[in-house]
Amino acid sequence: MPNIITITQLETVINRVREVAPPVNYILSPDLRALAEVYGRMIGEHAESIDLDHEPAALRHVVLKWLPPTGGTATACAYRTGESGPDCEACQ
């Protein structure tokens, strides 16, 4: 099953990272740097989406870590849902 992410979803992910871990002295966090690289490549290639299964595992992990949950049994956290709950990896 392909792991497709649209450029709009990637923009959402980038904005989440920027809110939690903004650049310091114009230096991007490692997660933000990886996401920006893919975003730039998508812009350059006029790509509407990418298949994360064709991306390096480290990048796939970063995107999926920050991607908003879409239901299922994802652990709630205050940042993503506004509800109290255990901190997710993104909130640490």
C-alpha cells in the first residue's frame, strides 16, 4: 500500500514543526531541514504528491511523526488534539 502525501499535507507538517521547533538564529531543526528539502524538490518538479515508500526511511519517519493523525488509535497529545493526554514524540 503506497504512502502518498500531497504537497498540502507536507505544508501542514512543515507548519507544525515550525510552531513546535522554530528556527533559531535562522538555523532549521534537523526535521525541518529534511522536510524543506523534500518540499523544495516537489516545488521544483511541480509534484502534487510523493510516495513516501520511495523516500529514505529517515525522511518517512519525520513526515509520519509530524503528520496529523487521521483517526485510528493514535495517542492523543495536547499539541495535536487540544486534549490532555500523554505527550507524543513530536511534543517532547
